[in-house]
Amino acid sequence: MSDNEHSNFEQTTQQKERPVESQKARLRIAVLVSGSGSNLQALIDAIESRELPGVEIALVVSNKANAMGLQRALTHKLPALYLPWGMDRLEVEAKLTPILQLFQIDLIVLAGWMRIFTPGFIAQYPQRIINLHPALLPDDGQGNIFTTSDGSTVPVFRGLHVIKKALDAGIKVTGSTVHYVTPEVDAGPVICREEVAIEEGDTEEALHERVKQVEHRLIVEAVRKITI
Ligand code: GRF
């Protein structure tokens, strides 16, 4: 056997001996983005630095062709898909569903995804779609009042522009929440959550930036919780 043949033989033997579990990720995730994708980056970094063993980003989807998130995916050689979001949600979802099946996706992570799925689509993935929301949501996702760690109460902000809503409300604490997606927008059971103090003179940009710093940890923590 030549040296080459020998090393090929060794490689093949090693591949055969490697347990099947270590070859296939236990959790294949699809990350859906609409913008900068800094939370996608946090997941990529965590996987690359082995903080999320067994987790693989099997697909990145963006509804915006020019989303920075798509570039991040391509830079890291991840399968990336631009899925234009037209007027008919059912039509787009009917395209997305077989793609998710093809890529054998176990968990869908909405990381800055700015589109709302139909209840029918969500029903296909019970407790398998999670969303990152830049505000505090109660444990069960329900209700309009949140009690913060210091015992004060703040309104629950759902939907768009929640950083601005928190600033406009003049409250002292906001935060971010990762929750399971249910048909009611931003109202699913919480996986993890962290508070962020609002500082005197905060601008929307400055506060959102601090919330994002927290989110980059939270999204990783949420995926880790789901794997164990
Ligand atoms: C995050 O603040 C997330 O909570 C919200 O959109 C933002 C996405 O940021 N839904 P990025 O695209 O991950 O940088």
C-alpha cells in the first residue's frame, strides 16, 4: 500500500468508525432574517466556537435580497435563500414549507424576521418556531403588564417599533425575550428573557444597540435550552 493509499484507508476506517450521531447534527436550524442579521452572526459565532454542540445552521432565509444577513450566511458558506415576500402569504409559505422539509429543519429561528406567518403555517411546527422580540414579554406570553425584577410594572409592547414605544412610555426598564411562536403575534411562551435598563437621554438607536448586545447572548441561550 502506498502512503497515499494508506492514509486514504485510514481516513475511510476513521469515517466508518465514527458514531452516526456525531456525523449528523442533533438540531438543524433555519434562521430567518430580514435585515442586518447580527443575531444570526451570534449563532454562527457560537456554533463555530463550539458553544452549541450538535447544532447546525442548515439554512438561512431572507425576505430581503439585500439583507446583510444573507451576506453573513454566504461568508460562512451557509446555504442561503432569498424568499421574496409577496402579497399572498399562503403562496410564499407554500414555497417555504417543502424547502424546510428538504433541508430537514428541526427548528425555525426568527432572528429579526419582519413577516408574520399564517396560523396554518405555525401549526405545522408546534414549539418549533422561536422568535426574538426586543421587549419584555410575560412567561406565558399573555397579558399586558410585565413585572420587572425590581417589582415595578411596565406595559407589554408587541408588534413593531417596541424600542420607541418603551422610550415614549418613559419607563426605566425594557429588554428582550425569546419565545415560542404562536398564531397571536408576540404572545407565545417565553424561553428566555433579559432586562435592559433605559438610561437618561437614551435614543432609539442607542437603546436598541444595548438590547441587541443582550439578544446576541439570549438567542444562543434559547437554542441551547432547546437542545438539552
Ligand atoms: C432584533 O432587535 C430583534 O429583536 C428584532 O429585530 C432585530 C434584529 O436584529 N426582531 P439583527 O438583524 O439580528 O441585527
